[in-house]
Amino acid sequence: MHTLYDSDDYIVTHTLATVEPTPATPEGEATPPALLRHGFEIVDKRAGKEIYLDGSWAELFQQRLAEWQRSTPTQEEVEDTLAQYAELATLPLHLH
């Protein structure tokens, strides 16, 4: 897990997919990877809620990150975008 953004209001982390499967079981069967694809967790610190984006949502968010790398947005632009995603958050924040 990598922290990509941390402000007074939001934190964004990127969870990478497990590349290698876990070791084989005693029967010789390999167990599947624990995480098959990457995702992003966006935490709204003010509201105490979080949302996890994976699949096509994660791909769209990653495209937004690539845009930001090219255009260097202001903090206000980043926060406004994160606020839009945070509106979808329904999960209460859990410490892990």
C-alpha cells in the first residue's frame, strides 16, 4: 500500500495487486493471489468515511492521476475531485 496524497481533509492510498501467488499448500496446490487487481482507497477525514475503487473505477481514477502528472493541478482542484469521489463513500472509516 502506497500513500499517494495526504492533506488535512483526504488521504489516498494505492493498493497494488499481488504479483506472485502465495506458496503451495501441503497438497501441492498453489493458492491464488490474495489481491488480483490494484485499487485506490480514498478517505474523507472530515466525514470519517472511505471508498475503495477497483476494477473500472480504479482504471478511471488512474487515468485522472496520469492527467494530474501532466498538468500539475492545484490543491483545490485535487480536493474538489476527491470530494466528488468521497460523496460515493458509504463505508465508515476503520483503522487498519
